[in-house]
Amino acid sequence: MWWIIAIICGCLFLLALFSKSDEEEPVLKQDYDDTFGETKESFSPSNDGIWIGKGMINRELSFRHCCVIAPSGGGKTSSILIPTALELNNCSAVFLDPAEELFTKTSGALSRKGYDIRILNFTKPEVSIGFNPLLTAKTNTELNLLAEAIFAQSMKQTKDSFWPMMASRFVVIMFQLQKKLPESEQTLANTLYLINCMQGDPRKVDALFAKYADQKLFEEYKAMVKHDGKLISNILATCQSTLGIFGDENVARVTSTNTLSFEDLRNEPIALYIHMPIMDAKYLSFLAEIFFHQFFRFCMSHTVTEDELDLFVIADEAGSISIKGFPEALANLRKFFVSVTFAIQSKSQLVERYGKEDAETILANSYHKVLFPGMEASLAKELETRMGKWSFEREDGKRGQREVMTISELIHLPPGKAIYVAGPKRPALITLYPYYDNARLHGKSNIDPPTILGDVPQTITYTKFPELKIVPKEKVVNG
Ligand SMILES: Nc1ncnc2c1ncn2[C@@H]1O[C@H](COP(=O)(O)OP(=O)(O)O)[C@@H](O)[C@H]1O
Ligand SMILES: [Mg+2]
């Protein structure tokens, strides 16, 4: 009998212990539900925007963009990106989908909804659309920006930026010449070809400039090539190594033409998935960067009419690329009905890609932020401060005070929970709802992806040089 009494006493003791600690350490979830009831109203399955928590925010709010931060395996793709993609309606979408996960889980459902499913894969012409950055760049400013984007990585990697800078200038001159040639010759593969020819037989390229360049371009070319031979040779070598990727026949074919125009995305529902094999990402990421840079410029180039579609950009592993002008784009895309949701592994990944200042601007211009367990201490510290303190009545009748959530509690959030920050509002603790926990979304994600056939040309056109005429000396003398 005595042991039953002992167990009952033990239980009562434990109960007293826990209820005491409950009073001293307020139940955070309950506290949050009281303070942030409004998030419940923000998320609804009947909305038509970005999926956060147990539903979506509305479209108007979605145009203010969303940054999702979690370490690898944290649930970014399954809790935010896949549900958002599966629920898209009445818009077009561009996905940065390096692991092809978004395509596998969402293209079947989108295809069934009537979306035209397309892939951009620089190494697989058999499935890819054509995307030609040189054809897309029209003005001189755009040609300069394209060259800058091509050489951006070499600029970062070398201490001496002289060579990539000169190479970039030289490539712009070559681009300008190509703009005078037929469209089929306005490709980056042809740029590489022309530069290779220049290393081999510069007279051929001289003749090309003599035939096609206007006076101004010809003078620029002359000023460039009159540099010392060794210097020119080094510049050309830098061009060759940076443009070397266009020597790959697959990359050359995919970048040889545009088979999908950016305008098409505004006119009919299209879901375009950009695939970039992780192994090749190092060599190919600049092409994805150029795509987004040119795409965002297009988005902001004209006022959107009522019959044009909204655009959703959903970028997985966005920390693997750095898009030129991304901070400014985020600040302005809202006015052009473009919503950007991007997933990164940490804030430091953003700092590494864009530098501290731009990383801060990117975060500031993403009105919605979802921070998963495992966040960096610096982020947790910021959140702790923003969440403020919470006061409560202790057992002895005095008032106690503590942080709404401490740094440690933020870093070690329970699985399935995240912190949602909407603009200047106080951060909220939310429950995530991954697609696989939702029968309807899970069902949609199981629809097989459609078979996609690429539509890029089989052959690449290289410029034919004008015949070099050897002029007999006496003829020159005789005039
Ligand atoms: N179908 C599923 N059923 C249950 N859990 C899953 C399923 N798919 C993914 N997960 C869980 O989600 C986690 C990965 O989530 P994911 O969204 O890919 O993370 P991230 O995109 O942040 O790398 C895995 O660790 C796994 O536990
Ligand atoms: Mg992922």
C-alpha cells in the first residue's frame, strides 16, 4: 500500500513543480496566439499568393516578396515553395530549380491546370527552351551590363581586376559588331568564335570590322587593337577563358536563340523551370544570373496592362547565385505585379553573394520573412530585440519580466515551427504546413510531370569572314 502513496506523492510533487515553472516561464505559444492573432487572418487557403504557415497571403501582399531562411533540410522547399507553386493560379511563374525538385513535385499539377510547362537547362538542349542573352540585350547599356555580368565572377576572383575589365570592354566592342550581323550570328558562341579567330588571324576580324562597323565602332576597335601585342593577347586569353563555356555544343545551342520571349509570360500562363545541375552550377550559374537580371529588367520596362498576367518568381537555393540589381529590383517589382519568393540557407550566404550593404537591402525589401529553426545567432539576436519583453504576474504577486523569446529559444525552435516577420509588425511564431502533411497538396504533388521536348536549333551559325583581298602593290601606288 505504501508504494501507491509514494507514487501519488511523487506525481503531486512533479505536478506542483511544472505548474510552478509554467507560471514563472509563460507558455510562449499561448502568449503569441494572443499577441499575433492577426497572422491567422493573413493566411488563408482561399487567398491567391505565397503559401506561408497554414495557407496563403493575398496577392497584393505577395508582391512585396518573401525571403525564406533555413539551413539545408530545414523545410524551405516543402513548407513554402512547393505549396506556393502548387496553388498558383492566373499568373505565370519562373522557378529557379537547381535540384529539379520543384519540377518533379509541381509541374504535373500546373500542367493539368493548363500551364504551358517549359524548362531552361543550359546543358540539355533536348528539353530546353532557347535563351540568348545577346539577342535579348538590345541597347548599348544592356550590352555593357551583359558583359559586366559575364565577367562579374572573374572580377571577384582576381585581385587584379585590370584583365577582366579590359576583356569586358573588348567583348562589348565585339557585341556591338555582332549587332550589325544577322540575328543568327548574335550569339555568345559566335563571340567566342570571333575571339578565337582573332588570336589566330587578326586580319580576318579587322576585315569584318572594316566591312560592318560604323565609324565610331571602328575607331573604338582600332584604339583597342593598337595596344601592345602581348597586352592584346592577354586580354583575348581572358575573354577565351571566361567565354570558354560557350565552346560546349549544348550550351552553345541553348543560347543560340530565344524560343520563349519574356512577353509570352505576360500573355499566357507559363511555368518555366530553370534547371542547373549542381555539379555544373559553378560554370553555369552566371547564365542563370544573366537570365534573372534581364528578366527583371524586362518586368520593370513597361506599365502592366489589365489583360497581362501577374508574374511569380520562386527561387530555390537562391543563395547560389547573385543577380545584378536584385536589391533594386525587389524595391520596384511590386509596382509591376511581380512577386518574388526566394529561399536561402542563411543571411551570411546573402552577405557572401552581395556584400553586407546589398544583403541588408535585399532583406529590407523582402516584406515577408520566414525564419526556420537553426537560424544564425545574429539573426536570432535581432529577432529577440524586435520581439521585445513580456511581463507576467509571479506567484508571489510581483511582476516578472522576460524576453518574448530568447536567442536560444529562437535558434532551437521546435520542428514544424518558424518565425514569420511581416514588415514592421512584431514577429510571430507560426506553425508550418508542408505539402506532404496536406492531403490535397500531397495528391497534387504526385501528378507525374509532363514530357518536355526542347525547341532549340540543331546547328549554330558562325560568322563567315569577308575574303581577304591581297592588293598588288603597284595598284596601290597607281591609286
Ligand atoms: N514526403 C515527405 N514526408 C515526410 N517528410 C518529408 C517529406 N519530404 C520531405 N520531408 C522532410 O522535409 C525535410 C526536407 O525539407 P526540404 O523542404 O527539402 O528542406 P530544404 O528545402 O530547407 O532543404 C526532410 O528532412 C524530411 O524530413
Ligand atoms: Mg530545398
